[in-house]
Amino acid sequence: MAKGSHDHLEDPRNADILISINGELFKRDQAMVSVFDSGFILGDGVWEGLRMHDGGIAFLDQHLERLYEGAKAIDLDVGIDHHALTARLFECLDANGMNDGVHIRLMVTRGIKATPYQDPRVTISPATIVIIPEYKVPNPKKLTDGITVYTVSVRRGYPDVQDQKLNSHSKLNCITACIQATKAGADEGLMLDPHGFVATCNSTHFFIVRRGEVWTSTGQYCIPGITRGNIIHVCRENGIPVHEKPFSLYEVYGADEVFVTGTFAGLVPVRQIDGRAIAHPLAKGETWAGPGPMTRKLSELYIKHASASAVRP
């Protein structure tokens, strides 16, 4: 079972889901890709996490734009256009009879190779496109009890080493950050940028609230998060001061509220960072009073915004 911000309730229906591989549907235990696939051999590919609301997919155009932009950045030909990929997504969802409470992993790799080697020129097939839809509802306890975060030593690096804006299959820096946070007993790892300022978490984006203002990182050292961008949009639409700026752990430890964001759970409050309680003021003897007022307000606004954005062709 997933932990941290991706903790979810188990659903027995997931045992019988149909998974789409290059447009063909397979039962869960029969869904396989070649050991020569670029994604398996090298982590060579891009992916998206999508959320289904009331029969539609939230922010679908934004997700597909990021997917195709990432594919273009690594010179990967997806092989089909946005419209055909959208149709394939809903064919898979309809075959499963899905309508709501569904999380979708859409993965595109460079395809099958003639031999295990990194050079794209030894790829001998079109791109591999996999769609995995699952019934997943966030664990409500995480949304009320909050998560713990630990600042890891693993950094989000410079773009000339590996551009952190790429939502690639190669996630080892995030995985090592996750391992370090887990070993420290935390749910999520907070990653700094090369200059020591806050960048992002290993699987979510990071926000703080200070004196009525919402802060997040510059975005230079993290993927262009869809939920992150929509939280910023919701703030601006509702007159809430929001800033993309460099800030350090000094401002984090003194924050009134902290939350993380992601496609799966939306907004998840943070109750503790590096052993320090996040307090918006507490009664005497309290260590956690639940999500703060700004976190609660933004969560409600985001849910409405996401539901309104859910589209179906």
C-alpha cells in the first residue's frame, strides 16, 4: 500500500482492471512489456498521472501538453496525436466501466530496442504507450492528520545535468530522496535546489503560508506541476497573495501552514518538518490542530476548480 501523500484506500475492483498497451486491452496479470523496452532498460520515456472526475479527466489538456512537450525535449515520437491519445484513454476507461475516483498512469517509452543499449537509433519499434487506470481514493486520515516531511541531502540539480522539468521515467533522484525520508521516519522528502533554497518534494510540490501569503518555489528545479500551477491560478482568481520565489528552511520552519500538492490527493497538509511542528496557532498542549484555514480554503477551491475542468471528448 502506498504511504505518505499517496496513501490510499484499497479497492478490490483493481484486481480485475483492464490495462491498455499500445491500444490493446489486457487483464492486470497479463499486462506486460518486452524486457527490451526502452523504459525497462533505461527509464527512457515520459509519463503523466491523471485524475478522473464525474466521467471526465481533470486538466487533461494541460497534462497532454506537458507529456508531448517532454517527449519533444527528449526527441521521442509518441506516434499518435493528442486526439488519438485522448480517444485511447477513454476507450480504456469505458472498457473498465470507470467514471469517478480513478487515478490513471499514462506512460510513453521510446519503444523496443534491438539490443540493450542507450542509443535511440537501436530502437526498432514505435513508442510503447501504456495506460493503467485504478480505483484510488486518498486515505482521508492523511487529509486531516497531515503528513511529516524530512529535508533530504539529495538535491534537485542543474538543468545541464538532467533537467528537472522533465517528467521522465528515470526518477532515481526522487527515489533516493524518498528512501532517505523513509529511513528518517517521514512520509515525504523535501528537496533543496543547488543553491540551498526549497525546490520540491520527492513526489509532490511544496507550499508554505506566511502571514496570509502563499509561497512556493521558483519552479526552476521541479517539473511544471499541473496541480501546483492550478493552485497558483486559484489563489490569483480569489485574491489570495501568492509568490513563486526562492526561500530557505528558515522561512519554512517559521511558516503558519505548510501543504503539498499533487494530482492524486490534491492538497495534503503537513504537520511536521524535520521534527518541528507546523503551528497555526495551537491551543496549550496541542501539537496538531488539523489543516490550517488557508489550506482548508484552497483545498475547497481546488476541488471545485478540478471538477469544473474535468473534460470528456
